[in-house]
Amino acid sequence: MTLGQRILRERRSAIVGLALAIVANIAIYVFAVHPLGVKSANAAERAAAAAEERRAAERDAAAARELITGKSRADHELATFYGEVLPSDYPSARRLTYSPVVKIASKANIKFLARSEEVDLKQAKKTGLGRLHTKIQFQCDYESFRTFIYDLESAPEFIIIDDVSLAQTDPAKPLALTLEMSTYFRASSDGT
């Protein structure tokens, strides 16, 4: 009999107890400790994912607040534009494209010659706005023209310069300036 067999026979109950304890430890690890560890790791991953989702939700909420604030600001600015900048009707638009323009021209030493206008109400029913297109002819020298255009562009009135034409048939005569401009006005609900 070998030494290993002798030890097994004499210490059989201790070895069997030890083997059962090892098997029990392995079973406890496999069925209890390892699943709890996996569950704990999953809980940590879920917590990290939830924290990231919370941060994303906070960013979305901040963006929504900014959008609401921006929309409110845009609504206020649009109301200001319609109430204070845009002419309220056709006669106001007509005055806007005549009196201030002629006054600026006079200040720049430009001679007024003729004026024609055209009202466009095609989009009035859809947008609520009519367009007044005005064509004015002047006589001037080049420096007066530059001053006039600068002053007109700097004026607080809502006037859009559509086209500027300068012509001079005779070098001894002043320039012929043709200015085409537009402004918009609030049209009534029936488009007039």
C-alpha cells in the first residue's frame, strides 16, 4: 500500500468533508455569488446609462427652453416689426416712399424729376402684406448720389432699394438717377 492510499483510508472522513466543502463552495459561487456579481455589474452599467440618459434629457430640456425663449423673442420682434416699422396701410406706405426720400434727396442736393408707383397685392391674401414698388427719377452729381444712397440706406424707414441706374448722355449735364425701391404694408383681409 502506498502512502497516498494509506492517507486516504485513515483520513477518509476528513477528505470527504473537505471535498464536499469544496463542491459546496463551487456550487455557492456558481449559483449565488457569480449571478450577484453579474447583476451588480449590470446595475452599474444601467446606472451609468441612466445617468447619461438624464444628462441627455437635461440637454434636451435646456434646448427646448431656449427654443421657447427664442420663439417668444422672435414673436415679440415680429410684433414690433409689424407694429412699429412696417407701414400700416397703402397710404402710409406711399408717404413713406415719397416724403422721406424727397427730403433726403433735397438734403443731398439732388433734384427730383418724376415718380411712378405700382401696387402688388398678389400675395396679400396669403401673407397679409402688399408691396408698393416705386420708381423715382432724379438729377444729381456723383458725390450727391453717393451721399443720397448712404443717407437713404441709413434712414429708419423700411425701404428696400431694388435697383439704381445712373446715366449721363452729355458730360456737361448732371447725371440722371433712376431709383427703384419697394416697401411692404399690411393689406386688409380682402387683399386691398
